[in-house]
Amino acid sequence: MEQFLQDVRFAFRTLRKSPAFTAIAVICLALGIATNTTLFSVFDAILLKPFPYTDAERLASLSERNPKTGGRNSISYLNYLDWRAQSTKLADIGAYTARSAAITEGDEPERLSGQIISGNLFSMLGVTPQIGRLFRPDEDKAGAPGVALISDGVWRRRYLSDSTVVGRVVSINNLPYTIVGVMPPKFKFPQSSEIWMPMAPVLHDDKREARAVSMVARLKDGATFAQADQELAEIAKRVNEQYGIDAVGARGGRLVGSVRELRKDFIPPDVSLITATMFGAVTFVLLIACANVANLMLTRAAGRSREIAIRVAIGAGRGRIIRQLMTESVILALMAGVIAIPLTWESLRLIQFAIPPEDPLPYYIAWALDFRTLAYTLVISLATGVAFGLAPALQAARGQLTEALKDGSRGGGTRKNKMRSALVIAEVALSLVLLVGASLFVRSFEALQQTKVGFDTAPILTMRFFLPGQRYDSLITKSQQVAEIIRRVEALPGVEAATISNLIPIDGGGGGDGAIIEGQPVDKGKETPIFWSGVAGHWFETLGVGMTAGRTLTAEDARDSLPVAVVNKAMAVKFWKGANAVGRRFRLASDTSQRWFTIIGVVPDIRTDRLSDTGETQPSAFLPYRYLPARNHGLMVRVKGPVTAITSAVRGAIRAADPAIPVFQVRTMEKVRQLSFWQYGLFGIMFAVFGAIALFLAAIGVYGVISYGVSQRTREIGLRVALGAQRRDVIGLVVWNGMSLAAIGIGVGLVGAFGVTRVVSSMLIGVSPTDAVSFIGVSVFLALVAFAASFIPARRATGVDPIVALRVE
């Protein structure tokens, strides 16, 4: 212990004597550790940290899987009951499905994102309310009185944290519900829900074909996911055969019961991929920082070779020398780790700030500078100290005593120079990989910014509203209310046109189905998928989209018994090869009434899905509102002048039609467009920051090696000058050495980048993973940085006085 304390005291004295070296080393390491720790916190929250449920690793997601497409489908409520009753590998199965809920009491109605759940779901997850209780078994039965659980957010926002809210009867969807509990803070199962109601009173009379229920199950002790998956496949097949259900999915794939870990269902594969990729990227940054400091340590060790030789000469063993140098390395790393903590905190805050509140992360993903992150910072700091300190320490301790005493003033031999050069090459290569990745994501973001959506987003205001209560069970009542809202909104000053649908382009809504074309027979399950939506009012006029053939939908079409539709150009080309589609007929594969829709018009393609969703424009059909009479509606208003100036007036028009209708998600269409790909902006910024740090570290590495090389070659340079070498010859000699290292690093980095970018190719939009602009541009830019880092010490070399240089030795 005494020797260890001596090493620590000596290390601090030594580092204090070299403040420039200490500052540069600590800054380089702090940047590397901070970026690595920041992404560890994100990586941990998404891929490692257990979900906030009891024994979360034993929880599974159940569904029907299509072997042909890999897609996963929900099932019917009645099938859920059969699966639950027949399973022997699952201890329990809970169910849930989304259901909007409007609290219509008070002055301002509020629509909440809700779920109807099986009564056993939350107890199976191991979650209990902070106030009140969960649902009783008798409350999850047909005909049971209405009860509800609310989130902590609703309790605080709407009821001002009043503990007497439990037992209060409130109006939900214009029906009486008793609040029986308030869930814990941040709990919003499955992602962002704020109210939960029992499932059986709502779905007890659903048909088996109504697939809308998602499920979570807990494995029995001793059972495996593979065993449960095999059993559920047999149960699903047996139930479908028993009730004559023809479970055929897209491309004719026969649906099978499937079990997989809950995390794999709740964390999409693309999120896992990008998170792992970014974590790998910051590992590169840390490696570059370690290489930089290792280079500094080698240079410093070379300068201390006489000191080390003297210590060996007076009896210090190699082990003691190595331990002393490693102590200095670890102390440097721990100092950097301390500085990295506030940098990490600020980085996490900036990442969270960059996530728009309109599109929050699921509640079970939350990163913070917690104990796990701090423990990781400590471990990575210690590991980093060992990583960058070991090679220089071994190198210094390996030198021969006589050679060290003779060469100490020159600062080391060829072997050390080769190691320093290898480290710089590695830095340049890793920097190029990071910068290419950053360039690809930035170019993807730019491509999304420039993506054409088929209409002008600037003059359009959007919002959603919800039709609550039994009053709107009737199609006639819904249609009348929708028509009334459109009439009132279009009467407002500054409004050119308005339309209502469950779809807001780029934001979601509408539905998908297979299309059966008259005169084009197709096997069941192999129908070509199309997108379709019901619309009311002046849909195409609001979007500013003109007809390419035929006519638009009118108010008469909404009342007429003849089913009609307008299709987009993609659908006309897909099914009729560009021939005139007006007058042709099609029907939807899942429509049991087998209605044939007559096409009355064709419009140019518009973007209906999010811009981040890749692929060609979908064949789409727009039907009169009565064929998709939803409760959750999107209202779009085409406005003259400032779009947001009309917001209050539109809200007033809706309240005048029915004061119990809640309005939510009020946004401009341009904001909707930006929200559809904000993730790529965040990815691009993060990769750009990683690349910038890597570039900075690599530039320091090149500069350091070349500067050290100049100091080693002072006598040689002086001799060259004395023999008549010109200034440009000296500069060329030094720059050539630096550019040679950079060229090798760029070559190695290009090979690595070609491999790495293919891993994230599925995440790129509008740009190839081998994009020439990114690869060539980054290579040239990195070469210019290396040239600048080499040129500075090269200019200094031209100032060498030949007489002084020749006297050095």
C-alpha cells in the first residue's frame, strides 16, 4: 500500500510538471468517455434495462404470424379467451387494444389515448395503482358497470392530484364511469396511454374475424419461449379449425400462433439497429481518443527514457516502472471520467430536448445519469486508462539501459515511431468511417426534406377531433355532424376549403386491404394490397390536387347508394397499365358485402404515409365518408394568410356544432411533415457530432506525430538546410510523411466504411450505402485536415537554424 501511495503521489507530481500534456490528454479522453457514456445510457435504456414489470424477462408477446411476410397480426377477443384457457406453458395471458376516451365533463372536453384491457393484465405485469385498486374480476364481464383507471398525468393535470378522485363518477364518452385507481407515475402501458377500461363489457359480442386484440403473457416456471411458441401454434391451428376460420394473410401465408420475448415486440428492429450502430460509433470515438493519448504517452515516455533508465540503474525493477506509468495513465483516465460526467449530463439533456413533445418515446424508455451510467463511467475510465497506458508502459520498460542512456535526448527509436504511426493510421481510418456514416444520415435527412408529398403543405391547418358517446353510434348522426362541422368551418373568413377523414396525409390513418379487380381473378390471400380511406367535404380542393381524369367526389356521392371511388395514378397504373381507369370497378377483399366500387376519377399521387417509410407510392382509393365512419377524425383546412391565425375560430366552429367534442393534435401540415422524419435529423446531428469529435482527435494525432517527428529530425533537417535545401523542400519532406500516414488511414477507413454502411443500409433513405459523394467528399476533407495538421509543424521545421541543429548531438 505504501508503494502504491508513493506511485500516486509521484504520478500527480509528474503530471503537474507537464500541464500542457496533462490538459490535452484529459480533454481528449473526456470527449471520448463522455460520448461513449452518453450513448451507453441510451443503449442501456433501449436494449438492456429491464422493463418496469415484475420478472420482465419472463414476459412474452403473443400474436398470429405470417410466415410469408414475417408480419404479426392481432387476434380476436374470442380467440384470446380460447388461447388463454388452453395454454399449459403460459401462466397467464392478458389482452389490450386501443380505444380513445373523451372525458366530457367540465368546461373543456379532453380526448385521452386509452386502452381497454383484460382485468388480469396489470396484476400479471406486477403493477399496482398508487391510489385505489385494480379491476375486480366481476368488473371485466359483459354488462358490468363502467370503471376506469387513470394515469398519474391525468390525475395531476385534470384533477389537481386530489386523492378523493377514487370513487368519483365521471363522464367518459358520455357514459358514467367510476374511477377506481390512479396508476403510478410515468406508467402509460403499452406506450403512451392515459386511461384504461375493462375489455369484456366492450368486446364480449365481437366476431372472431375482428382481429384487434394484442396480448402479453407470462411463461410458467420451467417453460421456455420455444416451447410456448410451439404449443401456441398448435392451439391457434386447433381453434381456427374448430370455428372454421380461414386464417390467410398477405401473399397467401397461413397465419400461425406465435410467441416471442416482449422486448422484441416493444422495441422495433430498426430502433435496435440504429441504437447499436450509434453505440458502435462512439466506441470508435473512444478508441481514437485512446490512440491519441497513447501516442502522447509514447512521445512522453520517449522523452523520459533517460529518467526511466536512471531509475532502473539504481535498482527499480521493470514491474515497478510499468506500475508507475500505468498509475499515471489510470489517474489521467479518472480525471477525464470526472470531467465527462457533466458533459454526459448535458449531452443526455440535449438528446431529450431534440425529441419533439408531439412524438414522445414510450414511457418504458428513459435514459438518465443514474447509478448504472455512473458505474459504467467508472469502469470505462479504468479500462481506458489501462488501454492507452499499457503499450507505452511496456515499451518504456522494455528498452535497454545503455541504449536509453545514449538515446534519451533524441527521444526513442524506430520501434516507437512505428507504433505512433500505426496509431495515427488507426485514428484516421476510424474517423473516416464515422464521417462517412454521418454524411449518409445527413444526406438522408436532406433527401427527406426535399421529398415531394404531392401537395403544398404551407396553407393547410390540421387537427383531430373525437366523436364521443352512444349518440355517434349511428352512421347517420356521424355523417350529419361531420357535414355540419365542414359547413361551419368553411363559412369562416379566410377559409378556402375544408375536409374531414380519419386520414391526415403523412400523419397516419386510413386502412389497408387487398383489392379484387373486376375481370382480374386472384387467389384468396394473394390480392394486391392497396391503401384506402373515407373522406368528406372538399378533400382534393383542400389539398390543392387537381384531377387527371374524371371528376371529384361530391356531396351527392356521400348520399347516393351507388358505391364510387377516386383512385390515384399509382393504382390506375398498377391494375390497368395506365389505361383510362374511369368506369372500372374493384372491391375490397375483406368486405363481406362484396360491394363493387365504380371509379369516377383519377388524381395524382400524394403521400399518405410518413416520409420515413420507404417504398413507392401505394395504390390508393378515396371513398365517400360513409364507407369509413370513424370516431377519431382528422380535419384539414386550407387557409388564406397565416395558417395558425384561424386556429381559435376553427375550434369555436367545432364547439358550436357540439361542445362535448374534444379537439387535439392541432398542427400545421408543414409541422406534420417535419414530424414524420425528425428521427433522421437527430441521427444526422448525433453522427455529425461524433464525426466532428473524431476529426478533431485525428487532427491532433496527426499534428502530434508530425511535430514529434520534426523534433526528432532536427539534426537531419539542419544538415539538409546547411547543404542547400530550399524551404519548400523541407515543407514537402515533412508534409509527405504526414500525408503518407493519412493516405494509408483513408485507404483502411474506406474498406471499413464499405462494410459498416451496409449494416445501416435499411435505415438510409434517398441515398445509397456506397454513395460516392459521401465517400469521396469525406476522404478529400479528411486529407485536407491531415494536410493542415502536417503543414503547421512543417513550417516550423523551416525555421531550424543549421548551426544550432548540428550542435544538438
